Amino acid sequence: MTPPAFASVGEQLARIRRGAAEIIVESELRTKLERGGRLKVKLGLDPTAPDLHLGHTVVLQKLRDFQELGHEIIIIIGDFTGMIGDPTGRSETRKQLSRDEIRENAETYRAQLGRVLDMPRARVEFNSTWLSPLSFADIIRETAHMTVAQMLQREDFAARYASGRPISLHEFLYPLAQAYDSVALGADVELGGTDQTFNLLLGRDLQRAHGQEPQVAVTVPILEGLDGGQKMSKSLGNYVGISEPAEEIYGKIMSISDDLMWRYFELLTRLPATEIDGLKAGHPRDAKMRLARTLAAHYHGAPAAAQAEAKFVREVQNRQVPETIEEVRVDPEGGEERAGTARSRAESRLLWWVLKQASLAPSASEARRLIEQGAVDVDGERVTDLDHRLAPGRDYLIRVGKRRYKRVLLESGKKA
């Protein structure tokens, strides 16, 4: 496929600036663009968490910007550096992965990247190609280009050193290996999150040491999760996976705050600024629905997004019961070590206990919290009483939050 013709330098810079945290150094980027050739734009991925979520797509969208501007994008699958483990943001040494684990994760990554990038026009490299052949003498020569003082400028290393926590020597080699990727490729631009700034700048230093023109570092912000506080993370449960069903993406986006919505518009979409300004002048609900529809369509197509929106309007806004509801059975005499006592029999009729047993809440404490917050309906009635009991031998339609329904049969507990 023939790459698109280059836009003007001003237009390219305007697009690259959108959603970027920092461009180091923008004047150098302008000079590279003014030459008129295709730039080599690099993004390194260490495949240690292969399930991509919207937080990962911030930098992928920026890579897509460069791709649509006509430049060569290069995805580095860190099958070699991934065995070291990126120490960025770590308070202790990261567990090293085996080569088989890295390769398996890498294939999962590649399968998902096509949801954001035009993969037929993307160049994919594994950095073991040039890092594995390096001899011990080669590595010693490369380490001569950096100092221990320079490495301890990294906040995570400095904090661990100051507190007496160990820093393994192999962790010093990770940023060096990543920087060598830029040397091996002759990269013009490298992308990364703001937490990768140190590594990207080290790439500039190593390129200078090898007589190359230093790459420009373009960093992007770290995306906040659905809670608007901590960064989006699967382990924190505040994420939106790009492989999740369209209705799940839609519903999760509709749960974010109005303030966070505008940040998502900027970092996760490429809607024109004029359209976003128009949305800001209207009702926040309409804007949020536009955002949810845009993201669901991006990863699953417009028809799936339309269906997701219709389902949300029907079940959440109009509070209609879903057409299909999972049915579960809860045995009040089973599932607990203390089952059989008078106390447990009474407790097993409590709504919070049933929520936990029906997997509508991950724990008893969370079930209680949901009830106290008014997030639980039973047969269409909101329940906030922690002592609310359910009668055995009948079924209940239970809703938790705005979108989670289950039909729960609380068995009588009588054995035949």
C-alpha cells in the first residue's frame, strides 16, 4: 500500500502535539520533518502484560498519528529486554520471564495491535535480533557510555538506593539495551509514556556516542483509570480492555466523571477540536454517549457500538430488565465452614451473604458497601438495610450497580 503524501510541517507538528506530554526536542523534530523524508518512528513493547487496555492505546494512537502522516512506524517486541524486566516504577527487582513466556505474550500483543494500527504498513522487529549476538566485550563497550551517577538519576533507582533496597546490576542494563535498539535501527523518533522519559533520553545519548543524529523523544501522559485517580491498570480493576465486548466498553465509559471524559476525548480519540468544543457546549450526558459510542465503534465497529448504546439506553437510562439474565442457585446450607449452625442459617438469608455467594460482589465487605451505598435492587426495590433477609425457596431478580443483573434462586436448604 502506498503511504499517504506528507502534510505540511505545521500540520504534522499540530497533530503530533495533540495529546503529547513533551517533545524533546521540538526544534529537532521540525528540522527532521523539513527534510521531507520518512522518519523512522520507534515504539518498544516488552510483552509482559499482553491484554491491552485503553491506557496502552494512548501511545499507540500517537504511533498511528505518525503512520497516517506517512512515516515508517517500527514496533519493537522486546523479547530480549523482556527477559531482563523493565525496572521503571518498581520498588523491588522485577521477576524475570522465560523466553517461552515472552514469545507467547508477544504473539498476543501482535494480534491486538491491529485494532489500533494499520499492521500491513507497520514494521515489527524483535530486539533479540541485534541484542543476542552482542559479545561480553561489546556490552562492556556500551556500558562505558553511561555512568552510575547517571543511572541513579532515575527516581525509582534513587529511591531504592536511598532506602537500602537492592538494585541488581542487570536492571542497569535494561535502559542500555532499550537505548541500543535506537542505535540498531537508526531511529529518528521514539515514543513512550512519561515514565519512560529517562530511557528515551538515554537512547539519544547512546546514538550520539555512535555518531548518529539523536532521536526525538515524544512522551504521552499516563491515562487515569475509570476512578479518575490511579493510572489505568488491570490489577486495580479500573481499566477498559480493548478486547472487551462493545457493550462493556460503552457501559464503563458511561461510568466515568465528566472531568475525566474530556481527558479521554483528547487522549483516546481523534475527533476534531471543533467537534469537541461543540460537545462541551451541550449536555455532558450527550458528550459522554458520543465518547462511549466512538470508542466502542473504534474497537468493534459502528453496528456493535449502536447495539451497545441501545442496550445501555434500554437497561440503564430507561431501567428496563435485560432480555437475557444469568440464573444462579444459592444454597443457604452450603459454601461456608460454619454452615449448619443457627447463626450461619440466619446469616445465609441476609442479602449481603447472597450477593457474595452469587458472585455479585467479590467479598462480604464489598457486598455490604454496595448495599449501604444504595447500589442494590431486589425485585425492582432498592435495599439499603444490611439486615435485609431473603426468604428461601424462591427466586429474586437482583441488580447491582446500573448494569449487572442476576436471577438468584435461594434454595430452601432442605435436603431430600
